[in-house]
Amino acid sequence: MTVARSAAVFLVAVLCELAGTYAVWRWLREGATPFLGAAGAASLLGYAAVQSAQPSGSFGRVYAAYAGIFLVGAIVWGWLVDRRAPDRFDLIGGAVVLAGALTILLGRRVGS
């Protein structure tokens, strides 16, 4: 149950963080309305609140693993939202960091 909860928190967090940073990006770099920037800031605040719901008490370990989840999420976001298909280096890099994130999250459980 803890693994499922952690995965759900990561999924919601990555969506909040990517939507927030994308909204701010569009506002600052592409001249979108400031309301989009404000919505992005709210989404980023939501991301921080969601991440604090992680069942693990180890801040550093959770955020280290999340970095890999975020990277894979960013590749998928770029593919779906920006319409830029990942190339083989994106896919290989994503697989490597996802393996690292899973090692950080699950390694102690498997070995214990």
C-alpha cells in the first residue's frame, strides 16, 4: 500500500510541477497572460503540498527519487504537449534515471 500511495503522490506531484513550470514558461517566454503565470505559481505551490504527503519520512531520499520521476515526466510532457517525440537518447536516459529512482525507492525493501 505504501508503494502505491507513494506512486500516486509522485504522479500528482509531477503533473502539478510540470503544469506549473510550463505555465510560467509560457507567461515569461512566450508572452502569455499573467493569469497563466499566476496559475502556474499556484500549481507549483500545490506540487510542494502534494510532495509533503509522501509516506516516507526521508526528505532527501524521496526528492532524489522524485528527480528521476520528474525527468521521465518531462520527456512525456514534451512529447504530448510540445509535440516533440523523444529520441533514443531521451528514452535511454529516461530508462537509466527511472531505474535509479526505483533503486532508491525500493532497494532497501527488496534487500531487507
